[in-house]
Amino acid sequence: MPQSPGALRATPARVAIIGQGYVGLPVAMRAVEAGFDVIGLDIDKHRVSELTAGRSFVGDVPDEELRRALASGRYSPADSYEAVRGFDVAVITVPTPLRESVPDLSYIEDAAEQLSAFVRAGCTVILESTTYPGTTEELVLPILERGSGLRAGTDFHVGYSPERIDLGNSTHRFGNTPKVVSGLGAEGLEKVASFYATLVERVVPVSSPKVAELTKLLENTFRHVNIALMNELAIFANQLDIDIWEAIDAASTKPFGYLRFTPGPGVGGHCLPVDPSYLSWQVRRQLGQSFRFIELANDINDHMPLYVVQRATRMLNARSLAVRGSTLLLVGLSYKPNTGDIREAPALKVISLLQDLGADLVGVDPHVEPYRWPEHVTPAELTAEVVERADLAIILTPHAAIDLSMLGTAAIPVLDTQRSLQGPYVETL
């Protein structure tokens, strides 16, 4: 399988990236860097306007990188599918949320439908959106064939390659993270692998799109289940008066047979709260059975925000304070450190629960953009004055840009859900 550029470069290749979000925009930037002419398509007109002006909302893509791509003339943001006409490769990176625990594939369906009008002989369409095994062949492929009048595997090619974007990770970035690739038939696999070989250091071919789709769900289900184990252990360890973090540190010294996972206020982002449920849903739909590990992990992780609120309530009670009327300082609202991604963030459920109890909430997060800021949470910077006015602080996400040291020496109780701080009034999860 090819591991270097060449197969697509006999003629200048035109690449369409459908969706310019946290996955699509980094892929688009890397494709521009590799020398492709890239159409970055997104149906959100405001997002396209911002991208055209050189303003990035993705932390992993600085404004400077976006502006270089625009200045090169090889990156064109667009909000109309007409712009993708003549594409050689199209990559679909649209959202796949859950709606009442059922996968919502409407974004994939719409992208495939719109794209099908521009599918032509020799082109390649690749799905990257996380989904259940079978989506590429059973859903996307028929839509493309019906709309184009062409036959996949003969006239054009179809494949699946799961995204592995880890927001805020400065070590494992898009280009140096191995890319799992698949295609319909040997030639389809060759086309997909050849394209990604121009973007990443290593491609990992698998035998079918279903295997590639399951690979993504396996990766995130593994994390989801192990985080749930640590979360439940943290609850019981606290009740048993045992420091779970010290135990985790000690276990982490074992050089084999152990991988370090840590507890937290819940799971967030698109991947962990959503992806395992795609697999569970498919197993129930197709096999009529329950995926008990996933359902148990969902139950544990979904209840961690409630546990955080219960711990905070106990800490206030110890000072003869009720939640109602107290000022609570929430530090870090996004779902992971050093990003502004607030999708499915545990902080949102913590906020909702505390608001229901009548708390006055102040939030500190320099990464979350104003239009994504939660309602009825007063934005603030972490200053001595802000800390002094609070009755309790909860550290949910310890961003590097936030100096937590003043909380360590403050006279207010602090619930640190990530063990990022030490101090006389600091409790860990």
C-alpha cells in the first residue's frame, strides 16, 4: 500500500471537504499544505463568512494557518455544493449526534444527497464521520449511486476512514497519527489509501468499511468503559475514605498490563458520550441484544455531574450554607483542557443541576467563545476579587491558561474534579 504522495498527483487534484468543523477544518488545512486545491464546504453561512475572513474557531487551527491557506489560493470556503463541482476526492466530515439515544444520520444523508449530483467517473468519496458499522455501504453508497446514475466500485470509488482528531494534543496531530483507511474493493482501498498517504505519515489499511467503522467505535468504547470504571471507583473510594488518586498513581508504576485512566466530572465532546451508543444501538437493532458494558458505562458517566453537585452540596453544608443563594465559581467549562469545545461538556449538566437548586453561577473559561457561553452563567476572569466573592469553587477543566494557584491558597472550599491543585481547603473527586 502506498505510503508517499504520487498516485493522485498526475494532475492537480481538487478536494472537497464537506463540513468545516473540528474535524473537517484540520483536514482541509493539511490538504492545502500537501498541495491540493481544497473547497471547504459548510452549510453554516456564518462559519463560512468567518473562515473567509481568516478567523478560525478551531483551537488546533490558528488564524495564521488559516490565513496562509487562504493566501495560497488553494483553500476556498463555500456554503453551496455547486462549489464542489469537478472534485477528485470528497471527504464527508459532518456531525452524527444522538437524538433521544437514536443515531441521527440526517447530516450524512444530506451531504451524500447533495454531493451525488457532482459525482463523476473516477472520483472518490470518503466518509469520516463517526457512525455505526454498515453506514458507508448501506446508506451512503446507495444515495451516491442513485443521485449520480453511476456505479460505485466501477465508475467511482467509496471508502471510510475514521477521524482521529484529538483537540489540543500538540504531540499527536493529524499528520503524525496513523490513519485507518478502507475502500469498496481493492481499487477503492488503493484510492483512499493513496489520498491519505499524501496527508499523514502512515496509513493502516483494513479489509472493509465495516471494519474501519467498528475500529473507531472500539477505540472510543475502550476509553468510555475504562473511564466509567475509574469514575465508579472514585465514588466508592471516597466513601471508604481512600485516596483514589494515590492508588491510580501507584498502579501506574506497573510497566505492563495496566493503562492509566482517571476519574472526572463526566465525559464530553462528540466521541465518548455519543460513539459507544452508536455501537450499542446497532447491536440492539441488528442482533436484538443489549451491549451491557456500554450501557453500564453510559449510566455511570452520565451520573458523574450529579455526583459532582452532590459533593459540592456537602461541602457547602459543612459551612452551614445552602446551594440556593450561594455563589459558585466554575473553572473550565469545555469538555477537555486547552480547547473551547463545549459539546456535551459535563459542565453543562453541572450548570443545569446547580441552576435548578438556585445557585448563582460564575464561570471562568478563556477558550469558550461568547456565542457558545452557557446562559445565566456570569463570565469572569480568575482574579482575587472573583474568588473572594465565591462561596465555593469547582474545577471542572484545568486549562493551562488559567492560573489555579490562587484557589489553592484561598479560604473558600474547592472541589477539584481533575486533581490539578493542592491546598488546605481543596477536595479531590
